[in-house]
Amino acid sequence: MSEQLPFSEVPSNSEGFAAAERKMPADHVIEVIELLNSHGINIWIDGGWGVDALLEEQTREHGDLDVAIQARDLPKMRALMKERGYNDKGEEHARPWNFILKDHTGHEIDVHAINLDSAGNGIYGPPENGEMYPASSLSGTGVIAGRQVQCISAEDMVEFHSGYQPDHNDFHDVLALCKKYGIDIPEEYRQLPPGTGHSPR
């Protein structure tokens, strides 16, 4: 375990959470997971729900569900989700390996398609792009609404949040993960979180 650093306070997004609109609630997340699993499709929960799975509690609302899925399972997934009212959102930046499915109620699933190589890495997009989910990232497990799920590992989830200017949700997620799993805080998260009076020390 890496050295733990003291925290003044993890920024909280939970205030007013109960009254906030849940765009992708936990029960719907579980329905999607169980539907796909029941048809032999494995997915890894990524993004905000992936963080909360690792924390084993819902700490904030989520506008969508991010999933990693093997590209070979995309046709079956699309068919199953279409039966339940999901269609391509049609965003301009959609790509064959990354697109959003949306139903008429506003639920969104951000799909990240990967091809597993011989080392277990999830190649994301054309191989020449050099983008991947490392094999270690696909080893995570967490809990959503009392159900164990596959998700991105804590260490890799923190790594995925590095290399760009973080927003408040990023600070909330990364500091909570570092605190729970004893991960060193990345340099960009040692500064004052935007919009708060607290800074990790």
C-alpha cells in the first residue's frame, strides 16, 4: 500500500443529493448490468458510477452510466438496449468504439468498446492510437446498491483522472478514492479544489 497523506476534507457533493434529480439512478444501473450479464455480456463500470462502486456507496448524482465492453458484444448489446428504448444519441464526436445510447426518459449510457489483446489489455479504438484500458484496470470490483459489480480498479481510476484540469467532481472522486485505498494524491489534486475552501495536505 502506498503512503497515505493526511486529508483536511474530501469535497462533498452529497448536500442536497436526496432532493436532486437522479438522471441515472442506482436501480436502473443494476437493471442494465443484470440484463447484459443475463445474456452473457460482461461490462466494466467506469466514470462516476465506477468511482461510487469502488467507494461502495453512492456519493453524488450521475448524469450517465459509463461502461467498458468488449467490441464483440456490441451488436447484442445494441439489440438488447434497443428493445428497452435505447437508441444512439447521435453526438457529433461519436465513434464506433465510443458512443452514447439514450432512452426517451433521458437515461444515457456512454459506451467504450475494447478488444482484449493476449496480455489482457483492452485496446480502445484503432491500435495505432495507442489508447487502452490496461489489464490491471479491468480487475476492479465494487458494489452498487448492494450488488457486486465489475469496475475499473481504484489505482487505474485515479490514473484515468490525471493529465488534465480537474473539476469539482474530479476532486471529489479522486480524493475519496485515494483516502479509501491509500493511494498517493496526484500532483494536480494537491492544489485547492475549485469552488471550495479546503485543500488536501
